[in-house]
Amino acid sequence: QVQLVESGGGLVQPGGSLRLSCAASGSGFSIDPMGWYRQAPGKQRELVAAVTRGGSTNYADSVKGRFTISRDNAKNTVYLQMNSLKPEDTADYYCNVGARGRVYWGKGTLVTVSS
């Protein structure tokens, strides 16, 4: 069983920045990949970004050039640096990891971009 603890959400003005963190614990196995999804009201959950243990990354087109995903393998923690935030980035952001063939989800952290 893997437990995920997310932090870093909040209210930010358009053009601002936030950094999300997600720490995974409880697994004696390699956690791979690690990533973030988001779900806005009335919309489907979508992939924002993901990173493998080896450092390969994948981003949604809508966040390329603005968001950066990274991970600390020693701490089993994944980060999402979000810059130049837009109102359309407002959503619940969910941490998502894989471990031993299973997928685990965090409880979500709300990001609101508004003036």
C-alpha cells in the first residue's frame, strides 16, 4: 500500500506561481512513474505531467513551457512547479503514482487562479 501526501495548492493571481509537492510512503518497491492530473469543474480528469525514475518527462500541451515536473527519488517525492498560471489552470490537482503494477491517487489539492 502506498500513501500519498500532497501540499502546495492555494489561491494565486493570474501570472503567478505555485509549487505542488507529493510525498509517497509505504512501499518497499520502486515507485514509477510519478505525476500529476487535474480536474476542473464539469470536466474530465486529465494528465498534467509525469516523470519516470530515470527523468523522462511528459507534459500536456496546455502546460508546456509553463510547468516543470521533477522528482527526488531518495525521498519518493514529486514536484510540480507551475509558473505563468492562467485562470484555466484552476482545478483540483491529484498526485498519481505507480508501484508494483498498481496505480495510486492522492486526495487532491485545489489550485485557484483568480484576480
